[in-house]
Amino acid sequence: MKILQFDSVGGASGDMILATLIDLGVPEKIIQDAISSLCVEDVHLHPEKVIVDGISGTRVEIHVHDSGRDHHHHDHPHAHSHHPVTSSSHSLPHRNLHDIEHIIRDGKISSAAQEMALKVFRRLGEAEAKVHGTTIDQIHFHEVGALDSIADIVGSCVALDHLGVDAVTFGPLPQGRGTIKCQHGTYPNPPPATVLLLQNLPVEQTEEPFELVTPTGAALLSTWRSLDRAPTGSRPVKTGYGFGTRKLSQRTNCLRAVLLESDSAAGETDTVIVLETNLDDTTPEIIGALCERLMTEGALDVFTTPVFMKKQRPATLLTVLTSRDAREKMLDLIFRESTTFGVREYEAKRTILVREIQSVKTPFGDIRVKIGRRAGNIVTRSPEMDDCVAAAKRHNVAVREVYLASSAAAH
């Protein structure tokens, strides 16, 4: 099993991700040929080897030749909107999602890379639409849809496909502080679209007064991610470093990708902490609220089991699965939110399927489906119940009807 793990120090943008994959060994020509096949204006990839803070890696510029003028791209701007935008320095087309899908589908790239790039743009469009209170059809990618950004996304997806990895994971992504100036005013840092794209994913707060993870970077990594962490015993076989152009105040502006190999070809194996306690004097309402709180705060799983304690008193066995990092938080919640005086704990090894989330079209709208793979083969497809419930409510139909429709679409 081949796993690609991203470790972010200075953030993640489209050009940094592309630079990292090139530094990992993906030939520049493969990426350039894919970008050139998109049948749009001249777009050229310009990677260079650099040494930053004593680390050797790659930095990438995208050069766009537009009507006799050269546009050099480094990091992405951070504001995206459905409103038209003009520029006195250069003018690139404002493309909606349909335009971008047409460009990508006409390109001479593998079907896997093609579908990957389409998912990234759709995910990005959905986030922007939610931020601006409109529909995805009304979003015009005046910045993300510009040629340099199409090159970043398509080039990165082609590079990832070339590596032939089975899964992608990443650790906490650094977040800047303060505010940033965008096309439509001053926004909190990180910008709203990035926050949406990284929902329920690990982040780390820093003191850097800059935008560290761009919406493009967030869309790429969150779309690719299929593992919470690399399986125990994974072996690093190759490393690549990609650098951004901005000089940060307290950290190196770099992103690292480590190619790992694991013997767990069938699925992911890891070790979890199991926390257990018997509750015989806590009301069911409080136990229910505690279970919900534990899941919200990061528990891997929470369940209860009816048991009998001494003197045959009926009670509830509360079981919590958690990572080592979240152990203290889970213990604190259990002690504060229940009446227990003690919690048992032990380690357990588990094997889980390699998972990814796909969106399928149904008569009731788009529904997310969790895909489970074992030894590279899909073995299960499970519609997200929250999506099914919401769609059923909107269309005034039974939840089961939406569930069956999304299951059929997934197959």
C-alpha cells in the first residue's frame, strides 16, 4: 500500500502542492503536457530548485501568456466570488463551473486525474456558493478559475495520479491570525471558504499574520484525504519539499510530502484507546448528551450497552474509542459530564477500510456517499444519513427513498 503524507509548516497553496509533488519526483514534462492539452491560452510551468532555511526543495511559478502580456503566478489570491472582477494589469476570463468542467474534460489526461480535478473544483465551488449565499451555478471563478489556478489544480491531480498512491493523509494545517484584504473587503483570516473546506479536519493556530492555507490548497488536500493517519509500521521511501514565495515571520514557508509504504494492503491498521465506565446513577438524558458531546469533541466512536452491576442493579456501560492525542479531553468530559468515579482504559488494534467521500447525483439533489476499499477494491458504499434526512425533508419524501436512490447512484 502506497500512502502520501503531507506535513505542513508554512501552509498549503496550489503552487506549493504542485512544487512538492515535482520535488517528490514527478517529471515536469508529464504535468506540462497535461496543462498544454487543455486547449486554453499559453500556460507554462517553471519549477526551480531552491534552498530555503537550509532545506533543498522546489518552488513553482506558472507563467500565463495572455494577448502579448506575461502573467507570473506565485501563491493564489485569497478571495473568490460570484461577482465579476476586472483588472487594470491583465484580464483573464471569468469562468463558471460548467466552463471549467468543459476545459478539463477536453484535456488529454487520465480519467482518474480528470475526475479528481473535477471533484476539487466542485468542492471549491460549493464552498464559495455557501459563503456568498448563492448557488454553485452562479459562482464565477475569477481567481480560482484563472488559467494559472486551473494549471495548479489539474497539474497537481495529474502528478498525484502519476505517483499511483492508494491513500492520502495530512497532519494539522497551520492557520494565520488577524484579517486579510480580499476583493470584496476585509475578511477574517483564514478566509471563509478555507474554513468551510477544512471543516472537521485538523488545524493548528499560529501567530503568522498571513493567509497560510489558500482555498485552492484546502480544496486539493481535503478532496484527496482518505486516511486520518498513516498505518503504524509504514515505511518512508521518498520525500519532497515545496516552498511558497512569501517570507514568514516565525516559520519556514514549506510543505513536505512523504511517500510511505505499508504492508497493510487490505486496509488501514492503527491503535486506539478504549475508555469504559459503568454508570448506574446517571440519567439517560445526561448520558445521551454526553455521547453527543464526546463525538463533537473528536471521539472516534461512542456507544452504550445495558449491563447489570452489583446487587443486579441495571446500569449503562459507556464505551469511547479515541486517539492518544484526544485521550485527556475525552477523560475530562466523562468525569465532568457524568457521575463516574473511575474510567478503565486499554489499547486496541483495529483494521479499517480505506475510506473516501464521493458526491452522487440523485433526484433529490447531491448526496455524499462514504466509499470503503479493501485491497484496492470497493467493498461498501454508505450514503451519509444526515444528507439523506435533509434531502427527504426538503422534498417531503421518506428518508428510505432518498437512501435507496443514493445507494443506487453510488453503484
